Amino acid sequence: MAETTVDGALPDIPDVSDDLVELMRAGSAVAFEALMQRYDRRMLALALRLTGRQEDAQEVAQEAFSRLYKNLELLRSDDEVGPWLRMVVVNLCKDLARRKARSPIAVNEELISRAVAESNPESAASDRERERILRSALQSLTERERTALVLRELEGLNTLEAAEIMGIAAATVRVQIMHARLKLRKLLAKQLGRGSK
């Protein structure tokens, strides 16, 4: 692991205004490390949301960066790296789900932890039950519905960006999100309604 300076920056890292893709093509390992640092957390978070398992997410993120290194000629500038990596991560997650014949999604752990921490002990058990129900409901979505929902709602992409990453029409993304929301609403109403009676 490279040493960091007092402000947390890596020594000898090119200035942010430098074109890291060009420096990588010229053989700069430091430029590649800078690009990895710029995107590693975001790609790991996306992979975790799509796979539901830390180990799988790490495997996907590592493979995505490996593919970035091997496919530098496909990119013209730093601006293309984020969208390209996002597309690769989504596709790798799909492949992994097919291989493992499962595709759970991780719920936003930070929101759940905050909700449980702020609640009283009696409601903590209820919050954990709601989390279990939500996880179960999310797993019932199709892969396309789940991916569209994660890209739009959790990654904050617009419909056109999500469509490009998924390789489908924007109208199809909107339909997938609509179906996902309807399914989640019905499943959660059924599960939470039953639990409160």
C-alpha cells in the first residue's frame, strides 16, 4: 500500500487536472492508482447493492478495475471512466447472479443502522423485522427491475444513463422501475399489514 501525505493524498499522484487515462496509457501505475482511488468506493457500493454480499462486491469491483486496465484504448478521457466502470460493474453483477443462481440486493445499511440506533429498544426489534421484510421483498424483484431501481434510486442516475448502462431503452427502464415500485408496495403492505394485526 502506498504511503499517504498528511492531507491523505498519495505522493507523486498527478494533479486532478491531468488526464489520468492518457498517463495510464503511457504506463503510469500511479495514475491508475489515482483513478482507482477516485472510483473504488462508488463501484464497491454499487456492486454491494446489486449482489448483497461484501465478498461478491469486492470480487466484482476488482474485476471491473482489471477490465479498465485491459481496455484503456476504449476510453478517450477521464470523463468516460465513471460511466464505463458503472456499466462493467452492472454486467459483472448480472453474470455473477447467473452463475450463483441468486441475485439479492443490499438495503441501504446506513439508513437502517441510523433508524435502529435512533429508535428505542422496543421498536428496534420491529425495525429489524421491517428490514428482513424489505430484503425479502427486494429479492422478489426481477434482475432488471432491481438493477433499474438501484441505478435510479440509489445511484442517482437519470433514466437515460440507467438505460445506457443496462443496454435497454429509456422507456423500458421507466417500466421496470414502475413494476418494481408496484411489487414492493404490494409486498410490503401485505407483510407489514400482516405483522401489525
